[in-house]
Amino acid sequence: MKLLKSSLLGSAAAFASVVGAHAADLPVKKAVPIEYVRVCSAYGAGFFYIPGTDTCIRLSGRARLDVGYQPTSSRSAAGSQGDTTGYIGLARINVDARTQTAYGTLRAFTRIQFASRTSATGGLRSGTQERIGSAFGATGQDQVGRDQQFVNTDKAFIQFAGLTAGRASSFFDFYAHDFEFAGATLNSDVQSTNLLAYSTKFGDGFSATISLEDPTFRRNTIYSQTFGGTGVSGAPSPVAVAFSPLGVPIAFQNVDVTQRNRMPDFVGVLRYDAAWGSAQLSAAVKELNTGNFIQTNGVIPAFTAERPSSEYGWAVQGGVKINTPFISPGDTLYLQGAYGEGATLYTGYSSYNGSYTSRASTINGASFDPFMSDATLNPLTGKIETSTSFTVVGSFLHYWSPEWRSAVFGSYGELAFARGAREAHAAAFGTSGFLSQNNFTGGLNADGTPTRAFSLSPTLRDTYQIVAGASLIWSPVKDLDIGLEGFYTKVGLQNGRVVDQYKNGAIAAAALNAGAAVKTVDSADTFQVRARVQRDF
């Protein structure tokens, strides 16, 4: 028995030694190295290296709810009138990628925004966003005019060696509603435009930028009296093409005043940054142009006339940002002013819920709408005549404590059309049309004096705007804001009075000229209160 046990043990030992020898001859397979995500500290908090590359990336975003209230006494049959409350649910996704190169940092930044916006109440459902193609309106009986889905490629740009190319904020802008919820004040603020720019630094804190920018997003209308009423494509405006021997116009033909993209807007900026704050001087030049004479029933007009020549608008803006930590850490004051001709979206003379249209109201069922066109086409001379506008704005942010802050802001602006623009359009249309927000009626008397209907029309009237507001924000934890904002806005005529469209309704020009009693106004005002809950991450 002992012999058998010894034999078995010996055989096992011999087998183990043989197997071990063969195993030693087999190749050893190494484990695949694990590519850990590494923190990238070169560009600030939140960046990490994309595994396997030398590119750092940061992912961030935002979620927001706005609830607004704005009073109105109108319950008109018009689909967008009568609302007093509105809502915005917004989502934002940011991706920031940076790589260090021999020429400096190569950066690509993208931001996509989505929102559900409801109600015609000032600015929550945005007619401006629908007109520019960034929002899509509903068609339901109860939803049309008050429900829209907002989708915007807000940012998509590349920065490299002083070059910025892509979709970014306009370099012309400075304050740009930094301390506001609704963006109600009058000042330049185009958050998203396509551009190609070059920036350079020189001296101590100075920088300069030259930017070629997409004109689409800075273009307000060349006023068209007949737009929407002729059934033809484009926005038609009349121009005299035949005159009597005494020089009196006897034949008119419509010109398409829808502007074409032919030249970029040219923007130049000089900026200074220091510990106390910053200052910026901006300038811009833009083209205003028209199309051809409009065909009538497919027939080219027999008249031979030259297409109106292009005109050029321009704007200048100066602003200063002053840090005031001696009041409280984080406190900041902005002061800014702008002046322009044919450039209302550069000076920022617009409504907080109305751009890219000849007129826009901040009030549902308003007494009248202010006209905000960049220019008019004089029907007697065939020349584009620019409007002039200026705005001034101030805003102050104050921290009561690290968790509580508030802002106060206000602005004033004026817009004036070319001298004689109203009279020229009235002479061209005489007694045609009807009394409404976009048409003259009654025209001029035989002796050239204005009729009563003409005098009380709101069309192409010089206007002013006043905005004042304040906000209070609580941040109980980092990157969470819970706030409330309220503001007051007033739009008025620089001179004269107009028919109160809301209280009088439709009224014939003949009745007006005959002395019919009507209610008139010289201004309209409203206020809005907006609550916000926002989380950035």
C-alpha cells in the first residue's frame, strides 16, 4: 500500500513539473491599459481631457422656467390678443472644446437652446423669433398666436489665433441686457449672428476687432404701405414712374422692398479692459437695398424706370462697465449710448417682443403700434430715406449678500423718419386704403394740407420709448437662481395725437374727415412682472 501511494505521488509530481515547463513556454498576454478621464486645469474648472486626445472639453447647460404677467383689457377676436399670463420652459446645452497649439488655443464652442413658449403676453411667446425662423407657431384654435416651440443654434463658432468664425454674439454689442430677465430696455442685443472676425490686443488692456457679420439678423424693414394686401410676393411699395408736364405724378408702380443679402455688415470695435472695468466703442455700416419693380399678373410693367439705388445705414455706440466693489463685492454699473441712421437694430430701438417688422406693440390691444422701420422708399423720388434713432441705457447690479442680489435698469430712446416721408406716402395713396395701423386714409387735401384722417394716423409717426425696471434674485445654493423682475414701458408720439385703435375700432376716413367724434391718444404704457427659476450646471 505504501508502495502504491508513493508511486502515485511521484507520478503527480512528475506531471506537474512537465505541465509547468510547457506553461513557461506560452506567451504572456498583457492587460489592456485603462484610459482614465483626467482633469484639465489649464482652462478653469469643469474641463477634462477627451480620452486619447490632448483636447480639453467642458459640458454644461441650463434649465429655466419663466412665468410672466402683463395686464390687458382687450379680448379682441384677434388670435394673439387678450392673454395676461405666459410661460417659458427653456433648456440649454453647452459644449466647449479647447486644444493648445503652437499658435495658441484652438477653441470650438456650441450652444443649443430649446424652449416651449406660450401666451401673447409681452415677450413670452415671441413674434420676433417666429419671423426670424427660430420658433414654430401652433395652429390649434386655442393655441394659434399663443403657443410656439423655440429651437435655436445660439452659438457655433471657432476661435484660433485671433480669428472668430461661426455663429456668435455680435461684436458690436456691449451691455446687451446682461442684468435683465425680459431684455426690455432699449439697447443693441443680437445674441446669435453669423460672422467672421479678427481681434488683436495691443498696449496695456486695449484690443480691436474687425467683423464681417450676417446682415439678416440686423435688418429691420424698409416700410411698405401695401405689404400683405396685394397678393404678390415680396413687400411692395409704390414709386412714381410717370409725371404730368407740371411734374405731378400720374402713374405708380410697386417696387419689391424686401431686402436681399448682398453685402455683409461691417463692424469695428475698440475695447479697453482693466481692473476697474471696461469700455467699448463700436461702429457699424450696413446696406439697405430693394428688388425690382413687381410684375402685375405676370406682365412686366411697360414703364421703364431704374431700380431704386442702395442706401447705407450706420450706427455708433459707446459704453462703459464700472466695477464697484467698494459698495459690495460683485457690484457693477453699465452706462451705454448709441446713435444710428437706418440701423434701428444696432441702436436697439425696438420692442422687447417685436423686431423684423414695420411695426410692433408691447401691449395686446394697444391704442397704437409704434413704427420701427429702418427706412422708407419715397414714392415721389424713388429714393431710400433712412430713419434716425438713438438710445441711452443704464443698469446697476448690487449684491446685498452672497445669496441675494438685485438690479435696477432704465432706458430712453427716440426714432424719427425722414422729413416729408408721411406726406409723400399720403400723396401717393391719396384717398385709397382704410384707417388701420399700416395704412393712410384721407391723404392730403387739394391744397396739400393734411386731412383729419391723415393727421390722426399712427403710420410713420416719430416716437419715443421709456423703460424702467428692477429685479431681486435669491441664490440659496451655487448656480441656482430664484428671482422676480418687474418693469414699466411707455411708448409715445413726439408730437400730435392718433386715433385710439382699441377704443374706436374701425372707422371710415370719410367719417373722420367729416368730423366724427373719436378718442385719441398720444402714448400707451404697460407693465410686466416675471418670475424665474434657473439652474446652471
